[in-house]
Amino acid sequence: MPIRLIEGPALLVVFDDPMTTGEALPVAGEEPAARGQGFYFYNKKDGYNGWFGFSIVFDSPAHKDTLNLVGADLMEEETHDLTVVGGTGDFFMARGITTIRLDAYEGTTYTRIQMDIKLYECYV
């Protein structure tokens, strides 16, 4: 559940949410595929745009790694691209683009975002 820290002309939200490979939250007792942990803030002065900074944290027998994402959230656009700026473990030195789009929304209680992640090898 998001924690609202600042509200007014700007809004800062810290989150730690489950991430799944399907279209629903995990069944009770089932572990999510990963967790999205980070923050976003919105500036309501000139429109309603935001900025994300978060990690996808994998904690399963197969992976104990992270993937780090940052970027602008231009609210009027149907899709948004976030930059993959690194990671740990299997995602060490990861670079790429993550395209997100709002998939489902129910007021302030539930939001589902679809993410398509494209990673590129860029070792020097």
C-alpha cells in the first residue's frame, strides 16, 4: 500500500507492491514473482506529470536479483517509457527500456500496470 509523504502542489508516494506474471494479484499464500519498491512524485503545477525511481526486486529460488528503473511519467500519454539503468545478479549492468501502460484502475484501491521490458547487452 502506498505511503503518501507530501501532498499539495506536489505529491510524493513511496511504495512496495507485489508484481505478478499474470493479470491478478497472487492467490493468498502464493509468493509474487517480484516486488516493485521505490517512489514516484507528481507535480500538479503545469498539468499532472510525474517521475518514477524504483527497483524490481526478485526474491525466489530462481532469482535473487534487482532491476532498476527511472523516468518521467507523462500522464496524458497512453504508454510511458522508463529507462533501465542497472541491476544486480543476472541483471548486472543491465540497460534497456521498459514500456508501461495502465491496464486496470479502480479508484485509489487498485491499479494494475502492464510492463514490457527490453534489455540490451552493453558490456565494454
